[in-house]
Amino acid sequence: RKEVEQDPGPFNVPEGATVAFNCTYSNSASQSFFWYRQDCRKEPKLLMSVYSSGNEDGRFTAQLNRASQYISLLIRDSKLSDSATYLCVVNKGYSSASKIIFGSGTRLSIRP
Amino acid sequence: GAVVSQHPSWVICKSGTSVKIECRSLDFQATTMFWYRQFPKQSLMLMATSNEGSKATYEQGVEKDKFLINHASLTLSTLTVTSAHPEDSSFYICSARGSSGRFQETQYFGPGTRLLVL
């Protein structure tokens, strides 16, 4: 079983739709969680951190459920520019010994 | 703005030659740098982790004699692909993590280097 699992998609939704991605992780000792976005032929870029209390940044909402070891990302009012691959990232361990594990990514395509 | 740079952004070389890729942290001291490889339509694969001043730790299946990593300063790490072959053609991405503030929480990625070996 992979340490971080994501639905690979692709998700193909119309502009303006709401779309949700899920991610599960296997190591209960994981410490911190992130969503990254990767555009085609580009490097991953940090989208947002994920906290147990949930956090929102504009149209993006991230949630963490430690008991279920589950992370989600919700995108509201999707734009064409949201088309990308979304990577679920889990940081396990502490400080310099910590290791970041990437999910394989979920592809999102927004159509006009 | 960018906090991690990579050079070169792309390189084409003949089979058998060696290629050096540089990764620099621009706004912070990178105590740890990571090297990834990504093949088309696949996820990032961690190759190795390097801490400044010490030997890199390679992931299983990555040949340390083929992929030489040097992290001699807190702002620079280099990856040298020795005797490159066509199967080494890939997108190589570095990332860096600092020891304080926001730079400690996660990794910041360089823009990547596309390597094509003919």
C-alpha cells in the first residue's frame, strides 16, 4: 500500500463547478500536511497547508481528519486556470529527520 | 518570487557524457536539499536527500555512483549525472528546506531541469 494515496482522476468539470479531492495516508505519525499544485512541465508549487481545524484560502478549503487519516481539498467556483495536477503531501518525522511523501497526484481539467 | 533556482533549465547531451545540475536557495539557508526525478505523466520520485556538509542519503534503487550529489554550502547543492544514457532523460527537480520560520515547514522547489540524452 502506498503511504499517500490519491484518486488519479482525471476530473473533468465545467467552469464554475465545485470539485473535491481526497487523500489518505497510512502513517499515523505524520506531522504536517500540504496540497501542492503542479502545472504541466513545471515544478510543484505549494498551494496551502492543511490543519486539523480546517483552513480556507479564497476558493480553496482544506480539511484534515487525523482519526481517519484523511485529507481533502475543495475548490469552489472553479476557473480554467485551476486546471493542473494536485499533489497531496505528507510530512512525517521531526525537524531535519522529517521526510516528505508525495501522493501521485490528481489531475483536474476545467472545461469552458 | 522564486526562492530556489536551478541551472540549467534544460540540457541536451550525447550518451556517455556527464551533466551537472545546480540547485540554489535564494532567500534562505537550505540545511536540507532534495533531488527528485519525474518521468512524463508520473509522480515525483525522490532520488536522494542531502544535508549540508554530509553525504547524501539515496533512496532504494538509486545508484549513488551514477548520481553524484554535493551539498557543500547552505545555498548550493549539485547533482551530477555521470555517463548519462537515454534512459536518464527526465525532468530533474530539486527542493530545499531551511531550519527556521516558514522555510522549515515544507519544501520549496526549483523550476526543474529537463535532461535529454541522445
